[in-house]
Amino acid sequence: MIRKVLFWGDSITDGGRLKGRENEWDQNHQIGHCYAYLISARLGLEHPERGFSFFDRGVSGFRAGDLYAHIHEDALALNPDCVSILIGVNDCLQKFREGVGGDPAWFAQTCRLILRELREKLPNVSLVLCEPFSLPVGSIAEEYPRWESILRPLQEAVPQLAEEFGAAFVPLQKPFSDACRLREASYWVWDGIHPTVSGHALLAREWMKAAGPLLDAD
């Protein structure tokens, strides 16, 4: 039974959490102001009998390679029952701004190394892979077709990896794009990359749809 859930990724998952072992006493700020907080709050409230433990190891600026470099201290050391990963926008951002990195094959292979090691070291772990997403807001809006051309191949790699490793896949681009029929893009994602409070709630909703069955939770 899944009890220990790890949320792992970049600034979207980081959410301004309080880092460092010296701050672990402060239980109010171990999970950032993000979708992971909303999911943890809901599952903790609705299933107190399950004894869930939730961990946020998102780090602002992280790319796929950074996750792999920190896999031991951020993931394996926690011995989680479920690992949820949202990564990719910083790989895209580096290519968009600097013209380097963001290669789809490298991104997919790095993610594959991460997932393979998780499977080898934690054979019973459940995996959740979230699709990186964006909306045409802020500085990326000025060249959004070029941005999309970089991000789309990374997005396409994620469901393929989910199938390869038997992970739950959380589609996010379409839900965010569809939400723009209700309100403008900046209502959901304030700078094109980082969700607003409402955007994090949307992300949490989609995560529960896809990953909830793994946790025996609606």
C-alpha cells in the first residue's frame, strides 16, 4: 500500500518550500505553495487512516540532468512508495534563451536513466510522470511558436516514457489550454511557465485524475 509520496521537479514543484535539514522542524513549510500542497492536504484530510507522508523535493531551476544528479539524496534516500515527477520547462528555457540544451533525445535518455534507477533500487515504487506545459504569457509569448517547437518534443517523450516504465501519465497541456476558454491564459499561468493559485488547483485536479487510482484515492 502506498503511504510515502514524493513530489519531485523544478520550481513549479518547489513552490518556495523551506529547504535544509536545519529547517525540518518547521512543518508548515516543508511542502511549497503548489499543487503538491493541495494534493497532500486533500489526501491527508480524506484518508487519515492511511498514514500518508508527503515529501516535496522540487528545486527551482532544475532540469532533467539535475534530477539525475540528485537522485540519491532527493529520492532514493527517502525510500518512497510513489514518485511523481514534473520536469522539462527549464530544459526548454535553456534552449530558448541560450541556444543550448533541450535536445529531445538527451532529455528522454536522461529521464530514462532516472526511471530505470528508481525501478532498480525501489522495485515496488509507483511512478507518476507529469507533462511539462506552458501558455503564451510574458516573455515567451513574444516568440511562442519557437518556444512550442522546443517544448513539444519534450512533451511527446513523457507519455512514451510512462508507457515504457508502467507509470501513470498526467496530461497537462490540453487541460491548461482548454481552461483558457474560461479565462485568459494569465489567469492560469502568470508568466507562461509558473501556475497561479488557480493553475496549481487545476494541476492538482489533473494529477488526482491520473494518479489517484494508484493511491486507491478518488
